[in-house]
Amino acid sequence: MSDLFAARCQMALSLGFHILFAVAGMAMPLLMVIAEVLHLRTGKAVYYELARRWAKGTAILFAVGAVSGTVLSFELGLLWPTFMRHAGPLIGMPFSLEGFAFFLEGIFLGLYLYGWDRLSPKLHVLSGVVIALSGLLGGIFVVAVNSWMNTPAGFKAIRVPQADGTLGWQLVELDLWRAFFNPAFPTQAVHMALAAYTSVAFAVLGIHAWRLRQHPASEFHRAAVKVTFAVALVVTPLQALSGDFAAKHLAHAQPAKLAAAEALFETQTRAPLSIGGFVDSDSERLVGALEIPGLLSVLAKGSLDAEVIGLNDIPKEHRPPVNVVHLAFDLMVGCGSALLGWLGLAAFMSLRARSFAAFLQQDSKLARLLVRSAVWVAPLGLVATEAGWVVTEVGRQPWIIHGVMKTSEAVTPMPGLVVPLIAFGLLYAFLGVIVVILLKAHVFASDEKPKDAATKLADEATT
């Protein structure tokens, strides 16, 4: 294994692990705030208990996310020093803002967790709103860095001689605001935010649907399913729409990434949308795929006769690994389509029963099947998020800054990078086991009927 490949694997492992906690930090606070607002509006103790339980789960995920995020910040400097030396002045601002959002989220999470009987209800909800906004903004600030790497802006790149006689890059005439609001930022930020809300809503929905199967009379899990279903019903169609905008942006800004995602080799009008299959590297063609004629042209540029650039018009040394990007793209779209299909069926049945809660109360095979299937679709949002990041990162290769600096130019010269790759792999495995144990204990907590809010607060005050 080369040091470059080891460095890329370590970064992929770190990002893949951390993204799970990042999306939880963006979306879980929204769920707990909604539950608390419902408690204040309805007076139902079940929503009070729901907010408390979700807040505790948020705290667990936030703590582990803080560890994995700190590791990532060190890895950027240690594994990619050339990148940080040149790009640091431009990406320093969004990273600093992300750090500010992180500390703000941590401070108000402490206030939220320990302020149930110490803050007024309105102030307590407000602290939850600050957590939700801080988590969202923190994710958006990090996406600003990644979007800049995909569509760099706000500088002029010049070649300058290095000490070893080679030519290196130097970024001059820096404009921080143009770098932050780069061309890919709007579509990536919206797509990532909606991905977080969608994936977490379905994951939490699946957990409570599973517990509801085991405890059919549980008002607690029934209330949780109602809240998460409502959130998923709003954000999932928006996520699909944002994906359409993202594809149109790729067609103009990163045609190589789009061509790799669809394994399209020939530049053509009425380009087909390819589903499945794999690339035969010898013949450079897609084998075993289902092709829908003209659909890629429509999705990419809004016209059946639009021309879509193929990989054959891109130099081989500038092409990303096609099979990896294509399979990841298919996985992302497939998972998203499954979520959208399940949601459409659930929404239709809810309309017939006048509400989702009423539908769940029906003693019918379809109602039971829908609850069971919610468990199976629960992880698909997280899988789609991971696959989407593979498309974003691997699809940009061989560039670390698209069109400016190659990944091979940015890697550290330090040898033996397979050693930290193994060490961090073990660290993430250990953290993953700890998280599973903690969340399992949290999910399997007592399902007894929650006390009313006044009694619970009195009990806590006495304790």
C-alpha cells in the first residue's frame, strides 16, 4: 500500500465515521425541540419525556462526534500539509466559524440538559433552538470548505519554483467571501442539511417503530413515530429536489464527476441514465446496466437534446475511479428512492386513515407491515449520506483542489502512513463499540408510562 493511498484511506475512514455524528448533531436537536414545543402546546407528558430522552441521545452522539472531529482537524494538517499551507488562509475562516458554532452548541447543550427545572419553559426551548441552529450552521461551515475544494474561487493560482527545483502552487489575491460563497456552496449546503434531517429522521423513526412493534400500547414510541414521520414527510421530498439541482450543477462545474457517476464515456445528446452495472476497464464501457434513454440529459441540463460530456473527452489522468463513483452514486440514489417510496406509501395510507397515528392504530396486516418495513428502511438515509460523500470526494480525484492542486501534490512526505491508518481504525472501532453500548442501553430504557411533567419535576427537585 502506497503512502498516498494509506493517507486517503485514513481520511476516508475518519470522514466516514465522523459524518454519522455530524448529521446527528445537525438533526437531533431539531427533533428534541419539536417534542418540547409539542409538550408546551398540548401539556402531554409523553412529549416531555420524549424531549428528555432525545436530548440524552444527542449528548451521547455529540460527545463522540467531538472526539472524531478533533481527530479530523489534526489529520488535515498532518496528512495534507501542502494543502493546508496554501489553502489555509482561505478555508481558515469557515473552519473558525465552525469551531465557534461547535462551542456554542456544546454550551447550550449543557444548559438544555441541566436546565429542565432551572430555566423557564420559554428559555429552555430557546436554548434548544440555539443548539439546533448551531449544529446546522456548524455543518454548513464545513460544507463551505468542501464545496470550495470542488469549485475553488476567491484567489489566483500561480506556479512558483520550490527549494527542490520543482514547481509548486501559490495562491494569491485572496478573497475570503468569494471563497466561502463559491459556486458549489448553495447546492452542497442545502443538499447536506436536508440529508442530515432526512437520514436522522428515518433512523430515529426506525428505532421507535421497532420498539413500537415490541410494545404496541406504548404512547411514548407512538408519539416518537408521529414526530419523526412528520419531519421525514417534509424534508425527504425537498432532499430529492435538492439532488436534482446538485446534478445540474455538476453538469456545468464538474462534468468528469457526473460522467463517472453515470459511467458515461461518450459525449452525446439524449444521454441515457444508467442504473447498476460495472465498468469494463479494458473496453471502457458500462456492462450490465439498465439504461433509460435521454433521462440523463433531462436531469443534467433540463433538455432531452442537451449534450452531456463523457469521460472520453477528459484526459485519463484527470478521471476519477469510475467504478467506485458509479456504484456509490447508484447506492445513494437507490437508498433515496427507497425512502421516498416508503414515505409515499405511508403518506397515502395516512390520508386514508386521516392521520399517521390513526393508521398505526389499525389492526391490519398493512399497518403492521409498514411498521416493520420502517425498521428496514431506517439505516438507508445514513447509507445514502455515506455514499454521497464517496461520490463527492472520490469523484473529485485526482484533485484535492479541483483543477488547481492534485492530491498527490498535497500529501505529507512522511513514510509509513499505514501505521496511523491501522491505529485510527482501531480507535474508531473502539469508539463505535462504546456508542453502540451506550445507545443500546438508552434505547432499551424503561418504557413505562411517563409521569406528568409537574410530578417529574417535583421528583427531580426532591432528589
